[in-house]
Amino acid sequence: MWKDFFYFNKGEKRAIVILSLMIALMQVALWTTDYWLPLLPDKLTDTAAHQEALKRYQDSLPPKKAYVRSAGRIAKLSVFDPNTADSARLVSLGLRPYVAKNILKYRRKGGSFRKAEDFSRIYGIEPSQYARLKPYIRIDSVSRPVKGSRVSLPLDVPNDPVQPGLTEKTVSPLPVLPSERPAGVLTMDINRVDTTVLQQLKGVGAVTARRIMEYRNSLGGFHSVSQLQEIKGLYPETLSRLQSLLKIDTTQISKINANKASLEKLKAHPYLSFYQAKVIVELRKARSGIKGIHELSAFKEFSRGDIDRLKWYLSF
């Protein structure tokens, strides 16, 4: 019986089709008013009321962004730093993917851009592209030592919190394996240095240094150099060099109080999942506080490996 409600004769079907097309055309016309309305003859639009309405409508539109067409693609021009921009950002500026790849490869090998003109020397960047991008290039000050030269770095004085970090040595320009630490190699405490100090090492650019710092901050500090393997994007030779040059001061680790931290703060830690954080919150409520990490080992959500890692980052 329900089919009777949807039965239409030939004339009714034609009317429905025509009505649907008219609705669709009216909708398209409303969407494209700012394109076709100015093209109407003056006698149709030359009224004060219409001009005022048109002005109000155009003022209500969002401002158009600065887009240009480059190499067959639409590029969005805005300020960028070639020492830190990622591949997606570079491509959005109108550069071809292989050019963005060349820039990242140059930075991974320790290269940096000290002035805007250095950006034009990358293979694949055309003069017209560089001329268009030059006004948008902003380069932060980067300090890098000359290969094989001596660099003055803060001395490793425990009582000086303002100048953490390094002993004045000669930076080795050669790859160093974990078991091959030549005399005179720079050593540093990874839990105290900043990105500027890290970039003075061969093979560590601004992106790599930033990733190390971001991961250190999310952890609260490193307890072992082997944790560097958990950072995405580190090349094996860079990882080997860093592991041989770094030292760890575990007293610098910032721990989370498991009895006070919120669920959001707990699950934000790289070593805690949502379900593990939920167990901690519910357990401390049930027991009026957790006395030690050994209490977590009774739950299936925490493996032995989880306990070994978390003991460095949880306090009770």
C-alpha cells in the first residue's frame, strides 16, 4: 500500500524534475552573487538602495587570502623560516615536492640558511620563485661552528643553573659509533642543553634539535640515551653520534605526581595510554592514594616494561 503514496504520473514526474532544477539553479545563483551581479547592465543596478545593499554584502564576505598560481598549483604566500618549515609548508608555498625534499635533505646533512640569498641556491628553485618568496623569508639567528674549529660553550658547572651543559672541546666532523669515542669529543647533558647547543653538532639541524627538545619536554626528561631511538626522523648515523656524545643527569627529570595529576595530564605522557591513566585515577580514589608504583603492576594494563619505564616519571 505504501507504494501508492509514491506513485506519480508522467506529468507529475516532469513537474518534479523541473521544480528540482529550478531550486538547484536558484541555490547556485545565490552562491555566486558576487560574480554575476556586477555584470548586470547599469539600468538594472543603478539605484542607491541596490548599491548600498551590494556594498554591505561585499563587506560581509571574509577577506580573500593571498594566493598565487605557481607551477600549475595554487600557492599560499605567508612568512616562513626555511630552517624550520616542514615539507607540507614548503609545498604550500608553491615549491615542487622534489625541491622541498632537497631543502630537507640539505638541513639533515647539517646545512642551514643564514640569509635569504642562501635559499636561492637550493637546486630546483627558479629565480622567479625566489623573487616571489624572498619578501616572506624570515630567518632566526643560527649559530653554527666551522667544521673542525673550536667552539666556546658553557662549562659544565653543577652550581651554575644559567649556563648548563658543555665542556669546551673540538667538534669531530666524522661519524662516531657508540663504541668509538675519540679523545676530545664534546659531551653534553641532554636534560640541560637547548636547541642552539644541539645544532652545533654535525648532522643535527633545527628540525632534529626541535624534535629532541619536544620529546624531552613531553617525557619530563631522558633517563637513558637509548630513548632517542623513540624519536621519529633521526637517521642511524645521527643517532649513533648523539648516543656517543650525550650523558644523562636523571636528577633533572620532572616527575608527575600520580596522586594529584588530572586524567588529561596523565594520558598526555608518551608512556601512558588513556586506559592506564584511568586505572591510576580510579585506583587512587579507591585507596585514598597510591603509595608506590608496585601497586600498578597488579593490573593487566601495565606490563613489566611499562613499570620499568614509568618508575622514572611517576611520584607518589
